[in-house]
Amino acid sequence: MAPKNKNPNGENVVPEVQQKKTQALILKSSDGEEFSISKSAAGLSVAIKNMMEDDCAGGVIPLPLVDGGTLARVITYLNKHAEDGASDEDKRKFDEEFLSGMEVDVLCDVALAGNYLDIRGLFHDVCQRIVNGMKNKSVEWVRKTFRIESDFTAEEEEQIKKEYAWAWEGVDSDAD
Amino acid sequence: MCNNGDILSEILSYLPVKSLWRFKTVVKSWQDIIGSWAFVKLHQENYCNNCSNDKGILVQVYDGTTYKWKLLTKYIDCSKLCRQSMLDADFMEPIRRNEIPFYQRMVGPIDCLICIHRIDRNTVIALCNPSLARTLFLPISPISWNRNSDAYQRYVGFGFDIHKDLKVVQLFILDYDGKPRVEIYSQSTNTWKELDHEIHNDMHVKNSIMPYKNGSSSFSHWLAFKQLRQTDGANYSLLSFNMQNEVFERTSVPHCVHDAEYERQVKLRFLAG
């Protein structure tokens, strides 16, 4: 850590660069919640950065496609990744813990938000997380988890299963 | 949930091949997504590029009863060799009876794709993702060539430029001296064009050389040699085609290699590091 600058009165002086970084703006979710976020953290989203450059809405950016709960999560992620002095290792650990508690529904919402706000790293990590949870699961588990109703007939399904039987080897049991 | 089709494609494109084949039976819309050529490209970017280990093997085998090559794949964690029926369909012109079956070449894999082509000019070039059993047939180059009767060797390379555009380059090396002919195909425009180049008349090309690992997919490479006087042996080099700016580059090889009398006495591979 660099030593803090002090002015002649012994007070801490925030260097100009940092002042610029800590300037805040407001993100407004689809359900009207407002969140304050530093410009440096918000700028990690390519979409928000573009909106900031266009200087729309005088410091309040409406995000009509992201609900408050999801936006809060995204902001937690952005804050960590914009933190001064957070090493890549810190960030990796944070990402791991950050995503590990989320259900598939929540992960999908975060994926949508990550895509909409163009935060590639977050989007990639969430996709990877969703996929890690489902790759060894059965077709029935996937249907249940993603609330999908099959439109295959039993015969059609049996036919494919017979032809590609190898893909059904070593599937996890649905119990857990 | 996740009823946004684009996002769903993205998520599924991070899945390993085995899961994808299973999840084709989740619902018909997933089957359509996984079966599309657009998905093949996404899967290549998101799964293949992040997958550090080789997960499967590909076997190309000639079937003497049907006169066709077959492609078979096997995944390391599966007990059986899994034949994927789509690939031994009629996607290449069948090899004619009594014809030597070796007039067909396989180049790759580069980023999960292989390229299969015959050595004669007016035949289809197929790009194939064997894992997902998807094949793309390139249009035959319409560029006319008034030296059709000349003997030549056809070499094909493929790769991606910085915009992820798939490019395929075909070289016709004439058996008698004459400037090699080069044509390049771009998937984004779906057209062929002839390329002006600096390869010399007396340059011969052998053996396409695969990059050591994915990520070097913006180049195609061949072992090239220039026959000097009979007594002097040949002059070897690595010939590379850069998909980015569409130019050839030559890299010299250690000097002692030039003592090799025949090109089949030289083999060249890439190393990591």
C-alpha cells in the first residue's frame, strides 16, 4: 500500500485520481430500488460505461431489465473487482464464494444481468457455475430444475437414448 | 427461467460434449440449439478453448465395402467407441471402386474442427466438428482456371481471423514449375477469391503441420521445400499462412536439415513454451 498523503495540517488528502474514482452514481433497478456505486466499479460494466460517457440522466442510470435483488448482487461483484489492492487471488476466492451459495434461478438472473450490462468476466463465471452444477445430471433433473416440460414422445426419447447410450453413462443420481 | 434463447445458447455452450448429447432430449428447442452450426462456433469459443485436456479421440477409417471413409469418436470416460451416424453419411463424394482411398486428406483439429478434402480441385471441402456431428460444406470455388490439365497437389489449411471469421485457404502446387495458385474462402462472405502471393515457382509443399495447441488458430502451416540441384539436396522451410492479413510467411529451419535428400526424411512439429 502506498503511504497516505497528508496536507500541512496533518489531514489525509485524497489524491486527485482517487477522488475521480470514488465519485458515485446511482443505478436504479426495474422495481425502483436505487443503489449508489463508485464510477470506477460501475465502469467495469461496458454497458454502464457507455451510458456514463453519453452522460445520460445526470448521475442516475435506470436499468429496466434488472431487478433490485439481482442488481445488489451485481454491485457486490463490481465493488470487489474495483477494490484497490485486491489481488487476482483475492478476487478468485471472492468469486468462488460469491457464486457458491446461489440457486440456479438466481444464477440465471445474474447471467442475464451480466450479459445485459456487458460484464464478460461475471457472465463467463456464472455460465461456468451453472454448467458445473448440471453437466453430470440426468435429463429429468435438468427438466425439473429449469422447469421445462418435455415435448418428446416416450418413443422418440427412447430412440435417441438407444442411439447415444454412451452419453447416459456415469450420470449422477438425482437424489442430491 | 432462462427463456432468453441467446443466453441459453451461451450457457449450454460451456457444457462438455457428453452432456450435450444427453441434454438434446430435454426438450426439442434444446435439440435445435445444440444442433445448429452457430452453436458449434459458440461451443468452440466457450468450451473447447477453456478445456485444457484432450477429451476424446477421433478415428478415420476406410470402409472397403462402402468405399467411404468413416469418422468415429470416443470420449476418454466412455467405455465404448461411439459412432456418430451423421458423419459417415454421404458428405464426401464416395470414393470410386478401384480408386486408392488415400486421395482424401484430413487437416486438424484446430479448435474442435477438422477439415476433410480430396486432392482434386473441383470437389467439396468439408469442415466438421466430429464431437457435435455437424458438418459445413464449402461451396466449390467458381474461379476459373485455364490450366486444368496440369498436374498439381491440393493442400488446404483453415483458421480464424481476429473477427472470428472462419477462413479456408487452398494451395495448388503444380508438379511442373509454375506459380502456385492460392484461393481463400471466408465464411462471413461465403465466397472464394484468388490471392496474389509471393511463393516462388519452384516451391513445393508437403504435410500440413498442426499448431501445438488451440489458440494458434490464426495460422496454417506446411513444411515447404525447394528442390535445388540434384546433388545439393533441398532447401526446407516452414511456410505459414496468416489468416489475419492473408499473407504467407516463411521461417527458416536449422541448417543441417537441408542435408536431407528427400522431403519424407524431414518431419516438423510445434512445441509448447
